[in-house]
Amino acid sequence: MFCRPNVGAVIVLTAAVVCGTAAAGIHAGAQKPTVRTPRLYVFDCGLFLERENAPAAYHLQREQVADTRMSVPCFLIVHPRGTLLFDVGVIPDAQIGTTIGGATSTRTLRSQLAELGYQPADITYLAFSHAHKDHSANANDYAASTWLARLAERDFMFAGNNPRVDVSYYDKLRTSRTIVMNADEFDVFGDGRVILKAAPGHTPGHQVAIVRLAKTGPVMLCGDLYHYPEERTYHSDPPNNEQGSVAQTRASRQMIEEYLQKTRTTLWIEHDFGANATLKKSPAFYE
């Protein structure tokens, strides 16, 4: 069945999914928040360990980078009209406690959602900045949600022979109800307060999320537009990514910087270990 369509989107129905939230299966003692304006929750979804050689990949010297570790957060946006889960971690919940590709995680995404009273079936929308392994590890758990996908990224994800992704992380999305976005900006809840904005280059359909919070102000979750804050400080070139486009990333960075200045939006670099350490983590929230 169809939910409310959004302007600037092509609706693709690949499985019958009921819109709304499931009432059953709530974590004992937890009650979903009731909100009048959006809330933004930050989850701890993992960590890339010390990476001495990493700065060079981002055209930086080791001494220029304060901390080469990279945080991996996940985000839940709770809106009066539903929920959006943005980026879903580096380690699948079933493998928590292991180290994969230099990354580790000590907490499951499911358990952090459950602390707020949510089960996977309660998530209205699923989106990620891009499909790389450190942003999509738990996507299959949210296949019952409506997936907000850019066509270029969806094609990239299922193209095959792609070492930067793991199709097993998200193969169930093939049959999810999907909204394929074809506009630069997609208004998730139809009121201008949660926007998915195209910022291609790192991957073909890379995007950022903008959350306009009543008290905190507008915040942008930037995916991998930047990895280290020093990339902005030193205006370093984007990393050479065999499945992306350096020139396109340069253009997206310039466009986003102009957007940030014009709209007075605060940029959150997701992999910025130092900045992420200062953020309030769920069950605390930003509003």
C-alpha cells in the first residue's frame, strides 16, 4: 500500500508495507517519546581504531590531524509524523564485539533503540548517507521501513564487484518499499524540518541530512563529505575513491559550504572523533 507521497520523488512499490509504527514488542520500561518538534538522537555505532596511514589518503600530514581515530555514529530523528533512522553502523548487531576492517563496536543499534521504546518495525523511514560498509551494516534489520534512496546510489549498491560495500548488509532492501528521490532536496515529513540533500562524489548517490531543530538550530549530518575536520581547515583535496569522483566531491563540498553559510547550519562531521565525543548520546537528545 502507498503512504503519503512527497513532492520530487518517484514512488517504487516493491513490497506491501504498512505505514506507521508497530505497537507490540516495546522494550520493558521504555516508552516512545511524544514530540511536538523534531528530536535528534545520537547513537554510538562503533569506532575505527588508530589509523596512522589514514591522513595521507585525505591529502593530510599526520601532524596536521589531531586524532586519526574515526567515530561511527547512527542517528534517529523523531518527528511528530514519524521516525527516520540515518546511517546504521559499521558492525552488524549479530557480530558486536568483533573487529571488522579495523572497526569495532560494543553496543548494538537495536539495544539503543530499545532504550527509547523502539523496535525495528517502529522505524518509519530508513536512509543512509551512502552504502559503504561503515554506514550500512544493519540495513537489513530495517527492511520493513520505507527506504529513501537515490537512484544512483541504489544502482551503485547492487552493481556487483564492488569491494567498498557488502551486499549482505542490505540485500533485503531489494524488496523494501522504496521512495526513489530524484530532486536535489527531499522533504522527508513534508514540513521543511528534515531534508535529505544530494551531495554526490564520494559515491554516486551520496547525500547529507539536515535537521532543523527548534532549540539547537539547523544541523547537517554530512556522511563522508568530510572525514576529518582538518580537511576543511587545510582545504585538502578529497580522497581518491575508485568508485567516486574527486571532481564531483569538490563541487559538492563547495555547494555545501555555501549552503551552510547561507542558512547558518552547523556541520557535524560524522567520523570526527573529537567532536563526536562531545555530543550528547542517547537517551539524551537534541531538540
